[in-house]
Amino acid sequence: MTRLFLFLCLWLSLWSERVLGSILAIDYGADFIKASLMKPGQPFDVLLNRDSKRKMQSTVGWKHNDRLFGQDAANIAGRFPLDSFSSLKFLQAAPYGSEAVSFYASVSTADMVKTERGTVALRRSDGTEWTVEELIAMQFAYVRELAESTAGEKVSDVIVTVPPYYTQFERDAVVDAIEISGLRTLALINDGTAVAVNYAMTRSFPTPEYHVIYDAGASSIRATVVEFSSAGSDSKSKMAKDATQITVHGIGYDRFIGGTELNRRLRDLLLNDFQKRYKRDISNDKRAMAKLWKEAGRVKAILSANTEAQATIESLAYDLDYRGKFTRAEFETACKDLKLRYAVPILEALAHAGLKLDNITSVIFTGGASRTPMIQDAVKAAVGANKLAFNVNADEAAVLGAALHGAGLSRQFKTKDIRITDIGPYDIQVSYQAESKQPGARPRTINTLVFPAGSKTGTKKTLTFKRHDDFSVKLAYKSPPLRGYPTDFIEAEIVGVGEAIKNLTEAGATEPVIKATVMLSESGFASLRDAVLTGEFKDDSLTGKLKDLFGKGSSSSSVDETTADVGTAEADSTTTSSSAEASATVISKKEPITLEIDTKFPTIPPMSVTEKRAGRDRLKAIDAEEVSKRRHEEARNSLEGYIYRLRDLLEDDSPESPFVKCSQTFERKAISDKVAEAYSWLQEHGDDATTMEYIEKRTALESLERPIVHRYKEIEEFPQALNNSQMWNWSSRLFLTDAKLNMTKELEAGLPTKYTKEELDEFEKVLKEHETWLDEWVEKQKKVKMNEDPVILSSEMRARAKVLENHLQKLYRKRAPKPVKKSSSSSASSSAGSTASGSSGRASDTGTAESTSSTASSQDSPRHEEL
């Protein structure tokens, strides 16, 4: 029982830790990161960075050996163009020769190299290479530290927004970065869906409504057609009626016309103007290009609200300062080809959803680039001004919606019941080779579409095969999702088929078939979840034989080996002929045999466990180094500040100064010499000193100042400690006087006393000792000067007063003894005597008199005790 109790306690502690854990939501954009923390008892809002900003730039960089994040990392790009890395979202799982990498090369000054996995790594100026997953993991870890400092506890679970067009490769890259950062993936949510959740937070939908979430971000533009409705309009459950259902019906997107492309075109305007004016080509000057990129972003923000803007860059190149004036009209002319594409994602999403503009209530704008007038005008021309809606926070709607969804998934927060049904953006097919009927025959590949574009996430499908040997199944996109991207993403080999068939047939099974379950998860991952071998067993019981006798005209036909997509896993059906279904009543199914699945990644594999562990170790090493640097700087700053503080105290030679009052001349001289020595050492050797040397120097100075500080504190605390001691002396004396008086009265009345004479004598002895000690040492302390060590400490005074207080409390809480009750025989005799003297004929009242006398006696005792 003891072991069981300890186990339950441990389980409850672990369960409570899991239940009460915080949830972090991250909206990782190409330009900015937004985060939100869901913690019980904490207001639901956006997480602030160390500069109290509500969003931080998606940049990580190094200034020499110091790692920087956010705005600090972006600001050094002009000086260290090879050590500042921004817009990493474009490179997530991007093949080295893909269109995404080419686009990134046109907007970044970073040096890219090819990894062993065929993806991209970035190389610093010192030659250090970091994978994109590791760099993004650094930013996630930075956000996690902010969340933990806010929550005051460890944060482990995270939900991250991703564009709806993200492929399996890119989603794997996001999860790899999350795991390297030390976090655990709760879910991935499409950013348009997250905005829809935020939109539904404060709204109800008695009738279904269709809206388009138009997300114009830095990397791309996405449109999501969403239906909002009441989840349980036909349900009797009140909880179901209060729920909101969000159903995604269609998506459209353009990967490369977001705010980053606008910045690129404006940067090229600045570049061409400079080169035309000064006849110098600076397109290969990385520092100059980084400065132009930063200025282009600033000018674009100004042109969003004004018709013209002034560009100014000091020492752009060749010691030349650049100044140029640009108008919104010039900028829009440079982007006129993009204007025709801004509304296309909306039309594509409506087409996929099978809806028209008349079915749409509004087009909800979100994303930083949605503020660009050119984008707003293009959408207005396509859908009409009456459809435009700006009723969500363009920057924060996605992260707040993701946080609310994550809270709902955790089941530890009481939130509005919002249910989501999302879709996959691509056609996903299963490919496998047909089993050869004849030796030497050319293998035939069969492709079966299992998840067409628009399939609901969270669904499963079962594939049925009739095979005798091990075989492979591939999951692939029907067409490349982007130029340069592969189609195959998973190859699963189902092994152990032959042995499993042998075991099943020996058990009496017929028609063995393999059922493989493929799933499109809520986070958008397609996978082969499991594969089992099952068969049909003849029922040899009497009932089975009778059924077989009446149904023997039916015989099952063979299962076609190429049969696939036979319904959902819940139905778990097999594709057979109608005669096989008719004979199903005479067979019984036994437990299927689970087959082993060996999963491989034929094209762009996610990071292996070893690679992720190595990446995490690299991050831990750099974190430890930064902690060491931070402690080193803190130790130096602490020593330097302490030296200046002591110098200020020494320079203030006023007689009224507490430092002068509480110190002697030789002490101030010793401190002055030590301060001068420490200051000289700091100037000569401070840059090369270790953290321990800083600490030792400060400790030496503190040892000289400590006696002075001690005297000053004792002078401050002595009056309060003395007052406390005198208060307990007075309280104890008053208590002792009253206790003695009460004891005398109780003895005279023949009652038991609450305190014994020995107890009161002992207490009086303790009180007199404390009074004598206090009077003696207080007189001695009065003779001590302020710059001399005290002879009596306030801590000792409090300790001795505490002893007296405890003794007093012990006596005060002592319970009074109960009075001795009179015996029942004496009461009865006295009652009988009084009754006899009153009347001899009233014998029937004797019992009543006795009862009344006894009751009166028992009721008087407490009253006397209280008195």
C-alpha cells in the first residue's frame, strides 16, 4: 500500500505539471515573429520582447562572437552582411537548385551552401555553417526564453502557424526546428485558419457565413475561403449549440508576390538611381546591397501612407552618400505586373470552394503587406469596395488565433468551443508496383489518388492489397508543388509479409489480404500509419456448419491485388465481390497480424535524430558560451559600479555622512587604498581578466566595507529591536501579575488552578533574567560610539525576546482544568430528603426532582468555569 501511495503521488505530481503547463504560440513570418503565451491565471495577449515590442524581426546574426536577435541582428547587416540572416522562411526545406533558393539569393547577401540532404545552409564570415533549421531553432529558443521569463516556469509545448501551401518537406523542417530549440510540437496550423479562429473568438454565427481570409504577408499572398457556422444547430446539447464550426473550403496563393518582392523592386529602384547618378556598379558590394535593402523597407513603409519619400544612406559605397526622392507612382509603375496577380489567389480559392463572389460576406485583410495601397486597390477592383473588411489585427490575428486553438487542443483551458475542419492543398497519391504474374515481366507501377486537393485533414483511408511478399508503397504529390521541388516524400516498405501469411494460413485463414492505413493529419502530414495482415476463418461450430449448409451456393472470388482506396479506417472494409459479401455470415474474423513498416525519405529527408541531437548540442554550446559571457560582463560591471560607489562615499567627507559617522579614519584609508588599487588593475588588466578575478576583487573591497555597513544597519535596527524586547517584558509582567491573582482566588474558593506555582515561578525567573540582561547590555550599548562595533546585536535581542514570547504563549494557551463534578448518590439523597420534608404523598415527583437537580448541576459548571 505504501508503494501504491507513493506511485499515485508521483503520478499526480507529473499529471498536475503537465496539466498546468503553459502553451506557446508562434507566428513565424519572413519579416517578423509574433508570439503569444497561454498560461492559467495570466492575461491572454501577445508576448513582448526584451524591448517591450509586440513583434520582433525574424533575424539572427553575429557581431564578431556576440549573437544577436531581432532588430539588433538586422541593424548590423550593413556592417556584417555575411553574418546577418533574415527571411529564412523562404529556405525551409528548399532544394538547393529550386526557385525558392534563386529568389532568396536575389534579396539576401548571405552566403549559401548545399547540405548533404540537398537543402541549404548559410555560412558565416568565419566559415561556420548553420542549417536553416538550426538558425530558425535559435529564434524559437529565443522566443521560448521570453515566454519562460514571463510565465515563471518551463515552457515546452508550442503551436506554430504555417502557410497553407507548405509541403510535407517544409512542415518537416518546421518541426525539426521546433525540436532542436528544445520545444515540443503541439500542432501546426495554417495561418489563414488561425486568423479565422481569431475572427470567431468574439462573434457568433446563427446562420452560416462565408468569408475570405486574405493574408498578404512578407513572403507570399494567401487566400482562404472559410465558412463560419454554429457547430450544433441541430443538436439538443447546449454545449454543441454554443460551439462554432470553422470549415475551410478552398485556398489560393502566390508564393513570391508578398512584401519581400515589393522591397526587392524598390531596392532595385534605389540601386539603379545610384548607379545612373554615379556610374558605379555596386550590385556585387554586399555591404552596399544590405544598406539599400534596409532603406528600401523604410521607404516602402513611408510610401504606404504618403505619396513621396526621401531615401538617405550615408556612405553607401566608395564613401559616397546617397539621397534620392521617390514617389508612390514610380513605385507602383515598377510593380504594375504584380498588381494583376494580387487578386488571383482569391479567385483560385473561390474556384476550389465551388463558390462565387456573391456567396462571400467579406474579404478579411490581414498580414503586414495588406496595408500597401496598391494591394488594397487591386483587391477592391476585383471584389468590390463593399466586400473589404479590416476588422482583425493585421499583425496579431494569426498568433492569437493559434494560441486559442492550442489552448483548446490541450484541454486544460476553458475557452470558447471552436472546431476546425481544414483541407490539404495538393493531390497526394499512392504509388506501388503490381506483383508480377510471370517471371521476367516488366514491372507495372500503379498510381492511386488517395487525398485529392481539398481533402479534409484528420482523415484516414484504408488500402487493401493481396500480396505474398514484401513490397514498397510511395506517397507522392501528383505534380511538383513548386519548380525545383520533388514529388515523392515517403517510401514505406511493408516487410514480414511472407512469414505472416504462413502463420495466418496455418491458423486456418483463407483469402489473406494486407490492409494499410494512410492518414492526412490535422497538421497536414501524410503518412502510412500501419499495415496489418488479415484473413477469414471458417466457423466450424454447429451453428456455422448449418449456416454454411444453407449458404453453400455462394463462393468468394479472389481479391484484385490492385484494389485501393476502399473507404475510411472506421469502415475497415475490404473490396470483394458481392458473392464474397453474401458468404460473410459463415466466416469469423480473428486478430490481424501487424506488419512492420520501414519508412524512408527518397528525396528531401527531414533531419535525422542524430542530426537534430547534434544541432541541439550546438545550440546548447552557444547558449552556455553566451551565459558565460553574460556572467563575465555582469561581474565586470558589478565591480566597476562598486568601485565608483565607494569612491563617491570616500569623496563625501561631510561629518553628517552616514559613511563617515560609522567608520574610522584608518578604515577609510584602507578602503581608499584598495579602491585605487582595484581601479588601476581594472584599467590595465580588466579586458583580459576572468570572471573569478572580478569576483575576488569585489569580495576584497566588500570585506573592508562590511564592518561599516554592519554598524550602520545595527544603528537603524536597534531601536525597533529594543522596543520589541521591552514590549514582551511588559506583556509578560502583566500576565504574571494576573495569573498570580487568579491562582490566589481559585485556591481560596477551593477550585483547581489553571497554572501551578512551579510554572509561574519558572516563568518569573525567565522574565527577570531577560529584564536583567536587557538593562545591563543596553546600558553598555549606550556607551558605544557610532564608528565602533556594537556590543549587543539586534539579532540577539530578537532571539532572546523570542524565547520569552514562546514561554508566555505556552502558558497562555494552556487549557484550564475541568471542575470536579458532584457524585450522583449525594445528589439523589439530598433531593430525596427535600422531597420527604415537603410531602410524603408526592412520591411520583421524586424522580423529576432528581433529574432537575442533576441537570442544574451540570449546567452550572461551565458557567462557573467561564466566570
